[in-house]
Amino acid sequence: MFSINELKKGALISLWFVFLTFPIMVIKVDPIERIVQWRWTNAVMVGVGTFIVYCIIQFAKYRKALKAEESNETESKDQVSFIHKLLANPKQRNILFMVLAAIILIFPHLFSTYQTNIMITALMYVVLGLGLNIVVGMAGLLDLGFVAFYAVGAYSYALLNHHFGLGFWEVLPIGGGLAAIAGILLGYPVLRLRGDYLAIVTLGFGEIIRLVLENWNEFSKGPSGISNISRPELFGLELTLEQSILYIYYIMVAFMVFTIFVVNRLQDSRLGRAWVALREDEIACQAMGIDKQKTKLTAFSLGAFWAGIVGVIFAAKTTFINPASFTFLESAIILSIVVLGGMGSIVGVIIGALVLILLPEYLRALSEYRMLAFGAILVMMMVFRPQGLIANVRRTYRFKKTS
Amino acid sequence: MTTPILKVTGLTMDFGGIRALNKLDLDVHTGEIVALIGPNGAGKTTFFNCVTGIYVPTAGDVLLTPPGAGKSTSLKGLKPNHVTMKGLARTFQNIRLFPKMTVLENVMIGRHCRTKAFIIGAIFRGPATRKEEQEIMAMSFSLLEKIGLADKANELAENLSYGEQRRLEIARALATEPLLLLLDEPAAGMNPQETQELINLIREISSDGQAILLIEHDMKLVMTLSDRIFVMDYGKKIAEGRPEEIRTNPEVIKAYLGEDVDA
């Protein structure tokens, strides 16, 4: 089963890992005693561990190859993921939706406020991911400055609330609208750009928005941020902190459902097809009569709209915002959600967001190795499932033959 | 004589110091199959790109006249998508399908410029939008039946064979309901049997009254299908006429085979 060559390769990989992890796993400097501890047992453990993992992976590959030999035909069907199969069957789908709805609705009553808060954040990233999915996943426009629209939404609520006393529900559509306008403003100059060039410009745009917010003190109060933003009101009732978190949780759930509904419909429409066609081949797309400018701009503005909405909710949730919340890291995380979940796939993006936001929270048990484990999971994902957790599946249509 | 659907006059295209097209005249009438031939590098594809708006020609004009309505519009300087809206649809020499979309969706994209549902329509999916979607699907599917790909409607375009991809490109172009269909080397890379199938398909499309302008190197296809042939060399038109005239034209033979060297 294992050839000598494979074992040799495994041994080499193990050695390489020992070498790579040497500085953090073996050397330990004790600043008090002023000595260096050499923990050689750790190196051995890393080596043996890597070798075992390698063997397991090889074994899995071997079994997969065996299976593929046995049945060549089932392979193509295997590519459709379990979830898509489940969603294709209306009966199972309804049951699944009902169970999910029940879990989501009773979640805050089962767990603590802390858990609810984490869940709100995760749901916010689901909506952000779905928004960016329109731009990156469907229209294929690599946007690295998505957080800018998120900031536009958050600051429009913070400023309108601070200066004019406007409430959450009034600003919600305004925030979304302003972000959509910002999307068009960004979209216009970058219409001709594709790929890497587009990524650089959008990255710059994101930074510009952040730097403006940081330095224009009269407008945004600079790095000290805006505090005392009011929480969402509920028919003028006085809400305690717990109640208002609960309230925001349900608002967020409602918005997530709304987003999924809208994005799903967009994907299945004339516009959605035009986006995908634009991603696939720009020249052919134009030759088929699709207006490139209009299509790109709608993708940018519709994507930005969701970011703006989530921005407003974010400002209402934290009641304090400053430019530090809108760094490039945020854009990178949202982009990772889309890529990790599966470009263009709605189910994929939802699961991607939950994994990426909840995982670091629950990895806290690993304390200082938290981010290391997180990074390792990301790398493994990209190696073993480059198409994302749930790859997108094109819609199938059924017909009666006319002839 | 009726006004031609497409009338190209004095079309000139310069790339820097190189004149790729030199005062080219060409016309296509309703229901005709016209072929544009010439040695490699003669400027045939450049001509297509100028007509369909991918390049803006240096000089000359391209006039499109819908049959019946006597009003002609100039296509010069229009963007590719507007040219398609006006009624020219093309295929590409190196296939340009949307590989990650299904076969049916590829054809549905062709309907894009003849339909109008937008954001609001997509989200609320009112009766008008639903009807439009139904029509898009029905028409796209009937086009697939015509080219014989109906049972592969839900496969990804990238999984089709080469010949099938070529035919799908034609179907996609037809979905835009063009006044004139431009085919850029439709038989390139096909084996004799596939070429024969293609000849039958083009003939069938033409029998519905569809005007076709095609670039092709396969002489069997050109000679059997075309009503008229234009021959280009070095960006200039060197001959024009019916297939039998072209076959014996000394200028054409010279362009393809080179000149006799007499001592």
C-alpha cells in the first residue's frame, strides 16, 4: 500500500515540519533564569505527528482512488454536495428549513447574552458575505475594499443620529442607499479594470474611506470615534441591555432571511445571469448585447447596499464606532468568507461566515494557538477544497420536448 | 434592387502605421449567405471587429437597414452591445462561450438584449417578469432543439465537445434575433463529418430567411453555401462574385497560391 518512495516523502515532510516549528516548539527562552530551554521531545512529537497525518492523508487518497476505479460513473454525481441534494428535494428542504428556523428562533433563550452577541456578529458577516458574493462571486469583480461600504453605513447612522437625532429605522434605508451610491462612485472609475488592477484600486478606496474618517476630525471626530449612538427603538418602549440585544438579534435574523431571499432571486434572474456571464467572458458578454457598465455598476451598488445596512446595524449594536473597526482586515475576512464558502454559492457563503466567525470564538480554548489553528484550517481548506466548502451549482431547468 | 441589410463603404482601419483594412466595400442582402475569404492575415477578423464595434474604424461607414423599414442606421462608433441591439450578432474564431454556465443559460444570455426585467423585476418577480422568463426559456430551448443540443441543456458549456461548442455559439448568437448573423470561421478545427453537419445547420438557418456573413477557410463549405464571395488580401478587396467566378479568378489564385515566376 505504501511504497518506499511515499514513506521517504513522508519522512522528508515530517523533517521539514520539525524544522519549521523549531523556533516556537523547541526553543523556550526563560528571561528570569536567563537560560534557553531546548524541548527536544516537542520536536519528536511534531515529527511523529506529521508523519501520522501524512499516512492518513495518503491512505484516504488510496481509498478514494480505489473507489473511483470501482465506479467511474458515480464520480460526476459526487461533485454535487450533500446540501445541494438535500435542497433539491422539496420535502427534505422544508423539514431542514423548519428545523433551522426553530434553532435560530430559540437560540437566544437557550444560551447566554454573550453567545447571542457572538451569533449577532456571525449573522452580520453572513449578510456582508452575501453582499460581497454578488460582487466577487457572481460578477467576478475582485473587491478588496468592501469594508468601505460597511463604514459608510455605520457612519451614516452614527452621524445622522448624533447631529439630527434620527432613529435606527429611519436611517436603515438611508445607510443602505448611501452605501449603494458609494458603490456606484467607486464603480465608475474602475469600469475598465479587471482582476489584480481592480483589486488594487478597491483596496485603495477602502483605505481612503478609513483615512478620511480617521483624519477629518470636524466630520467624524477622528480616531476617538462617535459614542452614545442610540440602540434600535421598539415602539418607544424602554429596553434593558439584554432585551435590546435580543431585539437586535431578531432584527438581524429578519435581515438575513430578507437578504437570502433577495440574493437568491437576483441570482436566478436576467440580471444574475448577466453578472455570471460578465465574470466568464467580458468580450463575449458585450457581443451578446449586455451593457457592461450598467451590469458592473448594479453589481457594485447592490453589493454595497447590504454592507451599508449591516453597517447601520453594527453601529446600533455597539453604540460606539471608530475607524479602527473598518480596517483592511475586515475586508480580508469578508473576502475569505466568500472564497472559503464557495464563490457564487449562497449556502456556501452562509456556512463560510458561520465557520469563519464562530470558529475563532470557540477556538479560544486553545488560547494562544487560536490564530495558528485558524490559519492552519484555512490553508488546509484551500489545499483540499479549493472550490470552497459548498461549490456553486448552476440551476437546472426542466422542459417538455416540443417535437 | 432592394437596399442591402448591411452596407459597408470605404472601411479603413489603421493600427499605428499598419493599415489593416483599406477602403473596403461590402454589402449583404436579405436571405443571402455571403462569405469573406482571404489568406491568413488578410484582415478578415479585423473587419468583423470593426463592424461589431470592438474596434472603431479609422474611416468609412457601416450602415444597417432593417428590411421593410427603409431607415438605415450607422453602426460606426457604437459599443458592441449596442451593435448587437441594432441587429448584428457574431460568433468568435476562438470559441468564447461562458464555460461555467449551463448550455441553456448560454443561450438565455443571448436573449438579454431583447428583454428588460431589472432589479425590481428580479426581486419581486411580478407577472410580467415571470412571463418574460418563461419566454426566454421557451425560445432558448427551441433554439437548442434546432441545433440538436436539447438533451444537454443542463450541462456546463465547458463539458461539450468542440463541434457542439461551435454550434452552441451559433445558437447563442441567434437568440439575439439578429438581422445579420456573422460567423467567424465556424468550421475551424472540425473534422469532415462535423463540417458537413455544420453546412446542413447553416443551410437550415438560412432557409428561414436569415442573412449570414461568414469568414471561412474551408473551401468546401464556402463554395457549397455562399451566394456571393468577397476575397480580401492585405486589407483590400481583390475580388467579388459568385462561387464559380471566384474559383477561376486569376487575382484570387495569385493571392492564395502565389505568382508564377517566369524566368
